[in-house]
Amino acid sequence: MARMEPLAIHEVDDEVRHLCEESERQSGTSASPRTYADNPAVLKALATFRATLAREGTIDPVPRELVRLKIAALNDCHY
């Protein structure tokens, strides 16, 4: 059971809603960013950090995706 519930998309601040929508488009869920959306500054910082990792990371895309899938499975996430 989650300790923090994600905000509903209509509760997300307009300033960061696009980050939630982009996450939904890319991964099929926006639960993680909607959980952070309660604090827009944190969500923006996290989005910047993740974008930098995606752009400048050194792990090849295939193993990176396999790791993401394994983490999702371990956390019973329907990624």
C-alpha cells in the first residue's frame, strides 16, 4: 500500500501538469509524477534530473529498459 496517494490529474497544478501528461504518454502511467506534484518544485527538479540522465547516461537503452522492467516487477508495478 502506498504511503502517499498520487493526486488526481485534475488536482495537479497547471504549471506541472504537462510533466504528468508526458509521463503518461511515455510509460502509460503518471502515478509517480502525480505523487510528487504536491510539491511542484520537487517535481520540476526530478524531471530535470531524469532528462539529464536520459540524455547523458552511459547505459545502453536495452539493458536500461530491462532494469526498469525488473524494478517494476519487483515492486508489483504494472509498468
